[in-house]
Amino acid sequence: MGAADVGPITVAADTSGTTPRPHFLRGPAAEPNFGLIVVASRTPDGGLNFMAMRRRCAMWTGRRLPDGRPRWLLAPVILASFASGAAAQAQKTRVPPTPSACHVEPFGSGVVARVVDGRTFVLADGREVRLAGIEVPPEADLTIRPEAPATEGASAQAPPSPDRGRAATEALAALVAGQETVLKRAKPVTDRYGRLLADAYVSRDGAEGSVAKTLLAQGLARVAARPGDAACPAELRAAERAARTGRLGLWADPRYFSHAAENPGEIAAERGRFTLVEGKVVSVRESGGTIYVNFGRRWSEDFTVTISKRHERIFAAAGLEPQKLSGRRVVVRGWVEERGGPWIEASTPEQIEIVADK
């Protein structure tokens, strides 16, 4: 049906919302024998949508239009919907933004005067900043040399393992030394030593980038047990995961691979160190105010993760109910302690990542 078939139409447009609603037409087209109506509605971006509808039936409402003719209520069937030219063009060209899930605000800035280690630096005004959300290996005075059998008449030794802590320090210095650095975090926080805990952002080629994510992406750092800002761990883990897949930095060094939960002796050797452990949860038990996530049946010897009962709600809110971990394969990160068998205390859900379901 073309425009010539319907005659002049005055459209009653509903511009109060985004849902099209049929309105009474005024003019010759409002007679009961009219077969087409057009409904207009306002779009979220301020444009207009027009909808063509065919009348299936008409019913007199009992009221009359100002000119005395009866007002008919039309029950329409949608034939077609089309956007106004400007709105349609906007829909074609608009690219929806993908905002970062990590919402942090700047709270300070300064020029970096000195780098202390792979995640700590000092600003020119004396403030000390520690990068939040990541862990780097400590620098070693002497690199670890694997034992190698001596050969007669030769003093050859296996090459020393790289000092990963030193590599992180050098990388941080290359990123921030002498640079104007913007400090960002959901809210300013200091640790017990008075150091500011924040992420640092520096501008390179006109683009601002996160120093913590850069170190993770280069494989020089790992996501910390307590990343802090609850919105950030997913992005930090993505950067870590990419480096791990590419076997960059730490992820090319067997000393920093995830330890198998089935080898408690190997994990116990990491006592006092930040470590990743991967394995299948055998059982979950409660005793007193503690939840025990067990990775073996010899509870006094095998690896275990402990969760305080007072933190159970936090884990559940993050979709990680401790009781439902049984049978799942997970990666746990944290500081290894030993009491009977080796164990890691998990105080935040970010410390446990499910890598396979039952």
C-alpha cells in the first residue's frame, strides 16, 4: 500500500518514551474504513521511530473529536517499522563504547625520582608508592644456580637462572623513571609502612597506560592475592593470562609455574613465598569458624585452602560458594604456610579461580 492509497494523514506522535503506542489519527484517515495508521515514538538518542500498522478492527470509544465525528479505537497489526533518516544513520555509524570494568579515579601525581624494586618507587616530593594488585619476585643477591655435575678438567657450569626480581625492577624503571606519573585507585590507601597503594599511569605516544598491567603483560609480575579494587582483578588476570599463554618472563621459568596440589612436599618448599597452586578439590569441610577446602584425603599432610566463615558471604556474592568447589579444578594464589601440611589462607574470592568444572 503506497501513500496515494491512504490520503493525507496527521500523525499523533508519542514522544514521552521509547515504547511505540497507537494514537488516534486526526483527519480523513481516522474513519473506520481506513486501513493504515502510522505511530511515532521517541528513540533514546532523540530521534523518531515511525511504525506502519494496518487496522484489523475498529471500535467507537463513545467520544467524539472536536469536529463532531466519532473517535475510533484502532486495533493495529504491525506491517513495518522504520527509523527516521538521522536516527538510522546514527545507528549505522555509532560504535558502542566498551568502558573499562576497573573504575579508578586519579588522586595524585608526581615525577618519579627513584625506583626501589619491581613494584615500588619514590616520587620527587618524597612520597613512596607501591603498585597495588601485583606481586613481583624479590631481587636476589646471587642468582640461583642449578646443581650441575662437575666434569674432569673443566670448570663449566650451567648458566645462572635469570634474576626475575631484578628484571622487574629494570622494567619498572624503564616505564616510570623521570616520568610524570598519575596515581589512581578507587580511594587513596596506604599500607602499614605509609606507602601509597595505587596503580600508576604514564603517557606514551599520547595514550595513558597502566604500569601494573604492563608488567603483567610482559610476564614480569603476577596478580596479587588481594588485588584490592574489586572491579580490577578480571582485567589484571587477563593481562597475566596472555603472558602465561605466550610463556613470557616468569611463565618461561619453571620456578614460577603453578605447583600441583597433589605434591604437598613441593608446595611446602615454598613456605613463606607467594605461590600458585593448581589442583582438584577433593572435599570441603567446616570446623569451628573455618572452612577447609581439601586437595587430598590426608588432611594433616595434604595441601589445604582455609576460608574464614566470616568471609563466606563475600565468596558467595562473587559466585564462588566454598561448599560448591568440591570436584572442581581450581588455581589458588597466596602465601604458603605450613601447619601439618602446606596451606594457603584465602580471604578474598580473587584468590581462587575455577579452571574446570566437575
